[in-house]
Amino acid sequence: ICKCRTYFPGLLSGVNLTMSDGFTEKVEDRPPATPLRQDVMCDSCMDAPSRALKSCLTCLVSYCEAHLRPHLEKDKFQNHRLVDPLHDIERQTCEVHQLPFKSFCFLDECSICGDCEGQEHEGHEILSLEEARLLLYVERIIGKLQSNGDLIKSSAQEVCVTVEQQFNRLQKTVEEARKRVEALLEGEQKQALRQGESIQAHLEQKRVKLMKTADKMKKLSKSKSDVDFLKVQSGAKHAIQTVSHKTTFPVSDTTRLTFDPDTTHYFLRLTVDNRKLTNTSPWRHSYQDHPSRFEYWRQAMTSESLYLGRHYIEAELSGVGTHVGVAYRSIDPKGEESGSCITGNDFSWCVGRNNRGFSVWHAGEETPLEASDIARVGIYVDFHRGLVSFYNTTGPMMLLHTYNTDFIEPLYITAWLSKKDNVVTLVNAK
């Protein structure tokens, strides 16, 4: 084997490829040293040649520090002769025959002189030095193209991952929006159903009442006593309830209101024909379970509803922590949140007393009142005008507060007795 063998690496080392609008080659981040006239430059650096550290008499190539590493670290290059950088290294002579190199043996991958070509390398595929150099250059270009292909593949994979992540986020956002819309529609549907059920319950009450009245009228029509007939007939007409010396309210419903035993909390006791509520905490009454029974808030709701027309009711309050007002039947009797209490939602209005004094409440907002020592309150409801007014009727009637709203369901008198021995009694129910 000829001692002048030279190895030409297949890939150009020290070159990185990045994508930015097109393909751009970056040789090294640090700027190359400024070449001087006597400096020998690296033959392997493509765009920005660095100063050569050694020249290889076997390869006939000068190498910078980066491209010299294969000669220092690879066993295959250990027999190559390295010298200080030389100018015109390609004009160096064969160490064996002391003749200039003029060819390159493709089979043994080494530079040879004329004698080498006719002796050790006879019959081998021989290339001129210019052809060998061109082949090395093409080989390096192919290596760069392969590197570019790998980079394109890697970048495409990254783009696919990014697109998939963005698509998943978009899909998640759409799914969350769909769930919110479904929840909103479901809530509106439930509200509409509750509203319809509440109105249906009110109409059923009216139907039962009219049937009872019709039975009474039928019996009285057969009575021979004109006095009894006219007495009942006059009682069925609309009454006029005067609540102040200046204002009168035509009252359309003269039904006596009573608390519904099926809604009464376990710590509340019903007496006086179900018109009086007393908080007996910690004594628990043995009421049967019922879907309408309040389980957390110590509350009760009337059996009869207030719907259409005008209504006036009075109630007596006793004890700090007593509240009374009106609410929709759709209030959640099993809930533990403030929305299940008549002071904490937007479909109930009430007046009551706490440690700070008397106040009115709606939608969780408390409005303190200047009045004190209120033992009896009046509640006036004008369903068509959307008015709820609270009066102090302990002495001379005095307006406490008025709420304006749009009613969408029948209203029910509701009481909350938060502390032991609190009492609420319905009086003069009209």
C-alpha cells in the first residue's frame, strides 16, 4: 500500500443548516479570524475560511482546528503526516518516490505520483487531482443537501405537531363553548318549566276554590233563606282594603294564606291553623321527607300563591333573625348556597331584622331601614305593575321600601327564621 494515501471525508463537518425564508448556511457563530498575507487558510471551510492549524501531506489539505479533529481522533487518519501549515500544499511530492503528486487513486483514496500509478496502483481507477477535488466538492454538496432534507423533515414534523396542538386547543375551546351554550339552554328550559308548573299550580288552586264556591252557591240556591244567600254573594265580591288615610289598594284575592307543611323546615313548628311558625332549634320535628321541604335554610312557604291582580298581606315578626317576604316557587329547597335563602337571590324580596337592625333584601343586597321596633309588617304586591312594597303597620302605617321588577311566576309568602324562638305569624290575610 502506498504511504502517500489520502482520505477524503464524505461530509463537510462544522456546517449547520437552518430554515429562514430559504436555506441559509451558518458556518460558526463567532466571526472568523481576519486572514493575513502569510496565513494558510483551511481548505475545508466553505463560506468563511479559518486559519489553518496543520497541513496534511497525505491529504494535501490544510485544516483549521475544527476540521483537524478527525485526523487527531480517528484511527483511520493516524498514519497521515501532519506538518505546520504549508502554502501550495498540492505541489508537495510523494514521500516514496520524491515526485510531485499528479493523480488520485479512487480505490485506495490517496494521492499518487507517476511512479505510484504504474506500480502499487496499477489497474486501479485513477483520477486527476482536479477531478478528485471536484468529486470532493460534489460529495460535500450532496452531504449538505442531505442535511437540508433532514432539516426539512424535522421542521415539517414540528409544524405538524404545532398545528395539531392548535387544533386540539381550538377543539377544546369549541367543546367548552358548546357545553356553556347547552348549560344556558338547559337552565332557560328548566326556568320555563318551573314557571309553567308554578302557574299551573296556581290555576289548580283557583279551580279547586271555584269548585268549592260553586258547590256552596248550588246549596245556597236551594235554600229558602234570602239572607244567607245575599251574605255569601256579597262576600264573593272584590273587597277594598284601606291601608292608609291617603291610599287605597283594590284587593283581588281574599283567600286566607297558610304555610305549607310540606315546605316547612324540620326545626320549624306550625300552629294556629298553619299560620304561625316558631323556630324550635335544636328540637327537630318528625316531618316526612318531601321534595318541596327546605332542608338547610330554616324557611317555609305558603300553600297559596299570589298571581295577577293586587294582594296585601300582614305578618307579625318576633325576634332578631326573623324575615318574611315573597319568592318564586322555583327556589331550591335543598340548596345550601345563599341563592336558596330569600335574602340571597334575584327572585325573592323580603324584610327582616338582624343584629344591625331592620333591613330589606333582594338579590343578596341589603338595604338598611331607619325604622325600629317593628312588630308587624304589611306586604303589598301589584303583579301587573311589578311592585313589591313593605310597610310598618305596628302603629300608623308607614312605607318602608318598594321594589320594581317584572314578575314571571306566581309569588308565595316565604318566611326565614334563622334563630331559636323566632316567630312569624300571618294575620289579616287578604
